[in-house]
Amino acid sequence: MTFHDVQDALEDVRRRGEQVHAEHVRYGLSWPYLLAEALLVFAAFASYDLPNPWGGVVLFPSLLLAAGTIAVYLRKARVRMPLTHRDALYGVAAGLGLVGLFRLLSDVAGAVGVLVPHVVAAAALCVAGVLSAHKWGAVVVAREQRRSDESGRR
């Protein structure tokens, strides 16, 4: 095996890894999953405006929706990637950022005099989150497509 054969094999492995990542992003950020996740986040955040006993009641359907979404996702995914420590830390950081942004938006909405500040803040976050996540996923997939087209021409 020559050096060029090894280099070509490593380049092929790298390209396949990028294809797997792009497919993982494309599937995970598809419209059905984005909408289910947005509904889950909206229900959790908007439930703060409900009277005391009803806020906790929202937790059970939210957990069922989360479990159902995860089960369908894992069953139908073409590509399964293991969760790395870095990905877990990114997820925790994104979740904490989302909660902080929610608190900020709901405080601003409450100060302005909105009757249901948590619902408004949750709706704004969910719409912005779905649109930005879908756009980000499209950029990642398009970048991978460009790379695979460029490597195929060589």
C-alpha cells in the first residue's frame, strides 16, 4: 500500500463521516421533529401562566410527547451517531441559554403589561428557534453537498 492509497482511504473515511453528520443533521432538523420539539418547549414554558394545579398537569403530556418523539426518531433514523461529551455539553449550554432567554423575554413582556407573558415569550422563542434551526440544518447539508461534489471531481 502506497502513501497515496493511504491518503485516499483517509480522505474517503473523512468524506463518509461528513456525509453521516449531514444526514444526521438533515433528519434531526426535519420539519416534523422541529415542530414536535417546538410544541414540547412551548407547552413547558407557557405552562407558567396556568393556575397552580394545572401547570404541573402539563408535565405528563409533555413527557409523553418527548418519549414518543424520541422513540420515533430512533426507530426511523437512517444514521445513528453516539452522543459525545462535547455534544452533551453543547446541548446543556443551548438549554441553559434557552431558559435564560425565556426568562428575559417573559420579564420584558411582563414589564410591558402583557397578560400572559410566558405564553408570548414561549411562542416567540419557538418560532425563532424552529426557523433558525431549520436554516442552520439546510446550511450544514448544503455545505456537505458542496464538499462531496468537490471531492467527486478530483
